[in-house]
Amino acid sequence: MSAFPVYKGVHPVAPTPFLDNGDLDLDGMRRVLDCMIDQGVDGICVLANYSEQFVLTDAERDQLTTLCLDHVAGRVPVIVTVSHFSTRIAAERAAKAYKAGAKMLMLMPPYHGATLRADETGMIEHFARVAEAAPIPLMLQDAPLSGVALPVPALVRIAKAVPAVCYFKIETAGAAAKLRGLIDQGGAAIVGPWDGEESITLMADLDAGATATMSSALLPDLIRPVVEHHAAGRRAEAAAHYARILPLINYENRQCGLRATKTVMQAGKVIVSDHVRHPLDALHPATRAGLLELAREANPLALRWGH
């Protein structure tokens, strides 16, 4: 039995809102968090890739970590992303997030650019030092962005070498098969096998044993019934509900990326701008129109929260 708490359900990534001039929108950040809690989420992840963590300064990261944890104020658990190639910096981020009240930390394996990677020993040491800095669960984000190949046996070895690494967000191709293998081979070391990537493979991943999903904040209120039906053994109801929202999830995942949540939240008056920092660019007007058409049909809370 793991010493770490078990978190299940829907734990979306919070977008980081900017004003039209690119400055942080701190009031908007608070509204995003309030909207997400009203969506009925089981937890919130901040400073992830979908939060545009890669365009934030270190000072902005610190400011947002404090703001988010202070504003959520324990209403739901908050997961803070602390990824960095430098083990020292990742550990420092972990310590700050833990001190501010984070309940879990998420990080990718160390990588930089297209070719700079740590070997398995280096990865284990990296996660171990982050675990030493913060006595809370660590979630390993297994995503193509890192370019790090992590077969199931390697994930299991990391989990057993560093017990704090007991949550896994699987976003690679064939995620369901990987989750199934991770659960089978990892046993009690795997506390949280999670689905990710905007819940684009949610049904297959739930069937494989995923216990939670880390979606975007676009429609977690509509994703939640899928997870709840499935957990209660009502697979047909889960599948039917998922089929109704899958066109919007697919459009988000394949056409819009991280810009989708911001565009819908702007339309829903959660935030004043859907600005993304350069070199990211705004959605094409036709893509934006297609997104909002599907969103109006699905009617997530984010589209009407501020009206």
C-alpha cells in the first residue's frame, strides 16, 4: 500500500491568461480557477505545457504558483508542474511549490532540445532529488514532446526506485496498451495511472484501467460524467456520453491545441483575451469559428460562465 494519497477523477490543466499586450492577466487567472472549480473538477494542474509554461519567466512562474495556490485555498488539490532539464532547478521548483501548498508535482523526464537526454540512471537520480525536495506524490508526464522513449519496464523501474513517482500521465501513441502494461507490471507501485492529451483517448484508457484524466479546462464538466459512469460500471452510458463530446475534443486536440480553452473562455467571459505569446500565433478565424460552433453545440460551462 502506497503512503501517498489516491487522487481520481478529472484534473484539468489551467490555462495562463494574458492581456492583449502579452502581460499576465492575474485577475483572469483567478477567474479561470473559479470557473474550473465551478466545473466540478477533482483537482487542477497549473504551469503545464497547456499553461504555456515555456513562455513564462521564472519570476512569473513563482508569482503564478503563489497566486494559484492562495486563490484555490484548498478547495481542490493543486498539481504544480516543475519540469526542467536541470535537476537542481526542478528540485528548487518542487520545494517552492510544496511550501506554497501543492498536493502533487508533475514533471517530464529531463530533456533539452532534440537530442539532449539523461539515461535511465540519470532520470532516476533526477526524480529522486525532486522527491527529496518535496514529500508529496510525483507524476511522471510521458509525452512525445520530451522525445524520451519510456517503455513500460523503464517506467516500472523508476516507480520502484523512487516510490514518490507513483502517478503517470500517459500521452504517447498506444496509451491504452501502455497503461495496461504499466498497471500489470507495476502493481502497487502505480497509484495513479492517468489519461491525458485533452482526453482524446479517454474511453480506451479508462477501459485499460486509467483512474483519472488530465484534460484541458475547456469541457471538464462534460468529461466528468464519462469518468463517473465508467467507474460505476456503466460503460455503455460512458461511451454514449463520450461520443457526444468527442467532436469538440477532437477539434481541440487536432486543430487548436492549447489555444482552444482560451478562445472558449474568452467567449464565455471568463477571461478578456485569448492572447498567446509569440512565437505561438492566434487561431485562424475559420478555425476559431469551427471551434465555437462545436462548443455552442456541446455547451460547456466555460462558454457561459461569465454571462
